Amino acid sequence: MNLHASGIFHTAVIFALTPWLTHAQAEGTARPNLVMSETVVGMPSGDRQEVRVFTADFPPGARTVYHTHRFPVTVYILEGAFTLELENRPPVVVKAGEAFIEPPNVKMTGYNRSTTEALRLVIFYTSTPDTPFLDLLH
């Protein structure tokens, strides 16, 4: 998606969902729950994008490798709390039911700081096709 078109895209999605949401509310059926909305930079802008959805389980004390991403990564926490340490920024704690967008090209690592609770999360990654999910740093 082109950044100049992102406002149009957002408006089009809301416009397209409005009849469905109104009908869903009237019928008592399920409807989407907006967890977060954020305008981001660095999204792929080619003719095609690859969308990947991952799950990850972190036992107590587990952490990610030190890495970067080439495009923004959206993380949604199912259980537990995820502590993100991003270069030159204070640590961020994202809890169950919350989401966070990791910026592209920022050195980072993430932790399950709990000594007793597991951490479960879902990761959404949109990139140009065949782009590695992360780049390891030493």
C-alpha cells in the first residue's frame, strides 16, 4: 500500500464495513473489535506484498534473538506480557489483549520477563515477497 493512499484505504475499509457492522449489531452477531490503529512508515510499496501470520510461545524467561525487521511488525498478545527493548527507546511492556507495532530497521529484542507465566502472541508481517522475517544482529 502506498503511504499517500493509506488514508483513502482506511476510509474505504470503514465505509465497506459500516453496513456489516450495523447489521451485525442489529442481529446480535459477532463484529470486529479494533485493538489499535496506527499510521506507520516503511511498508512495502511494490505491486505485490506477502502477508505472514506467525504464532510464538515463550516459556518463562525466554527471549528473542537480537534483530531488526525490514518492514513494520504487528504483535498481538494472547497471554502474558511481552517486554520489548528497542534501541534508543525505553522498554515497552505489551500485555494480553494489547498490540504493538515494531518499527522497521530498529535493533531490538523481546522477553517474557515472568518467572512463572507463559507468553503467547500472534505476529503479523507484511513484506515484499520472500523478504526474511528478521535479520540477526550480533
